[in-house]
Amino acid sequence: MKSFLVDQNGYYGEFGGAYVPEILHKCVEDLKNTYLDVLESAEFKKEFDQLLRDYVGRPSPLYPARRLSDKYGCKLYLKREDLNHTGAHKINNTIGQILLARHMGKKRIIAETGAGQHGVATATVCALMNMECIVYMGKTDVERQHINVEKMKMLGATVIPVTSGNMTLKDATNEAIRDWCCHPSDTYYIIGSTVGPHPYPDMVARLQSVISEEIKKQLQEKEGRDYPDYLIACVGGGSNAAGTIYHFINDERINIVLAEAGGKGIETGMTAATIQLGKMGIIHGSRTYVIQDEDGQIEEPYSISAGLDYPGIGPIHANLAAQKRATVLAVNDDEAIEAAYELTKLEGIIPALESAHALGALKKLKFKPEDVVVLTVSGRGDKDVETYLAFND
């Protein structure tokens, strides 16, 4: 049977792999040779599950959104990752990776962050486990996500503003990789999405798969069946989407819909719609679709959402698009903002700008009244209130 999950060489179809500088080869090999043994051990599972329950507050609810369901003519459920501790799905992954880092004897943790949610989640688990934490964040994002920067500092992290390139997520990732090259022996790099060299895309997807595991159980209780007709999630690097679809990915009864950031429109040059516009390339250690010019230089992406502002895409999602397993929709800034206000007014939930892109996909789809649709609200909108207000001025 065909599988859309990673193969033993670290590839999803022709996407993925590990393209790393020589100095990091040992780090990545050590990680590759360790992660499955740890993640599948009884000891890890016990501690991970306990922290997800007692610290994060899982399982996160699967909420039947009645008024939105009426509007879109289907049975719409919202997977409420916004209700997790730290306000997004990111914490699921950082808890898993910090347990792995501790197991490997690493003392110093580095991370990259765009919207700051992964940075806050990393700083949180470093405080919990008493480890040094350095977070790289583009200067542009430091300014537009000021509250998250202050949270990271309160949690004891050192936040380093990155001033190269566009000063956003791509540049923060470049700097984190440089740091890792300088401190390979004692440093563990917690990557926040399903990007980077193998085994990161697979590891992050596995740690986030708690989302789809819960969806199966919750649908069984609510609908008497353990699968939906549609799964909808936003994709930047793609970790909340990977977690949402993980246990359903090979089940062809289910329609997978990925919403990427259209920015000001895919024809404007001000966009982060990587799957629509990208060509095969290598970014941050992985072979995937990348927005690039004729010379193969990576183009600066743009999105109103700092968390989707990435010129690549996780290899798992590149493969789903290439194999036509997923439908990929570009949702523009204004469509995302409109969808966010609609959720706020109809259901009393203010979503993160990232999640608003998933909501923006609803208008582009046609449902039957009996369709069971699960949409992941990957984060809450507290961090984005200023952006929402500025957009409407």
C-alpha cells in the first residue's frame, strides 16, 4: 500500500533528505539514530503523555461550531489547539524535543521563531527543564510580535534579533543553523516545524500527531465514526497540518485541504504561497518546493502572518501536493482577516492569524450537509490583536 509518511531514507517521495554542512553531519546522524528509540520507549511515552495532560492541558477540545456549520452547510468541528498552554500547538513539539535533548545529554537549547509562538513554547520548556535557551528571531518579527518577545525574556530566554535578509523567519533559521555549526557538541536545536534535515520533519510530525490521535477518538464519540470527510489546516512550515492529518494521511476517504499564505495575491510578488509558486530546491537542509528566482536565489516571502512567512514548505506537504493527495489553496491577507472576524463574531473565538488562513479556505470549498469537517485552530489571536486592528483602520 502506498504511504505518504517518511521512508527509511528520510524522504517523502522525492522531497526531504538531509543536506547539511559537514560540521553538522554528526549531530544530524546522532539525532537520526536516537530519535525513534527514544520516542517509542515506554519511559518517554509516559513522561510525554503526563506533561501533555497535566502541563499543556490536553486533550484539546473538538468543538462543534454550530453557527459556522450553518453558514457553510456542513458539520464543522474546530480542533482547539488555541486552548493549549502557551496558546498554540507548538508546545506539543517542544515538550517532546526537550525530553529528547535531555536524553542526549545536551545542555544548551537553540530555536528559531517567526510569530514567536515556537519561541515562547521553547522558552517555556527550557524554564521547566532548567536549560539555557537562545531564540533567534528576525528583527521585523521582533517588532511585530513584541508581546511574545517579552514573554520569552520573562521565561529566561535570550532573544537575538536577526538583521540579515528580510529579517523574518527564514533569516532567523539561517542564524540558528550558524549557531549550531559553532556549538555542535553541547547544543540541541529545537526546530519548530516539519522543516529542516531528516529526521526533523518526521520527528515534529510524530510529536504533533497527538492532534490527529485525539481527533479520531473525539469523532468516534461525537459522530460514531473515527474519521472526517475533510481535514483543513494552515501551512507555513506545516507542523499543525502534519499533526492534524498524521493518522489519516493514507486513508483516501478523507479530503486534505491545506491553506497557505497568499499574502497580497500570488501574482503580486508579495506572497508566501510556496506550493503554488515554488520550484524544487534545497532550503535549511531539506529538498522541497522553494520560492526562488531564475538563478535559484531564494525570494523573500510575504504574509501578514509572521508564522506563515516562509519561502519553503515541509517536505511531507510538498509530496502531498505533488501526488495530488492534498488540495492546496492560497488564502490572501484580506480573506484571512475576514475569516478571523467571522469566527470571532459567530463563535466567540479569536484565532491566530495563521489559523485564520485555514478558516479562509472554507469559502473556497463546497460541502454537502452530511460532510464532517475538522478544521484546526492552531493558535489563539492574542498575539495578533494589533495587526487585526491596524488592518481595519
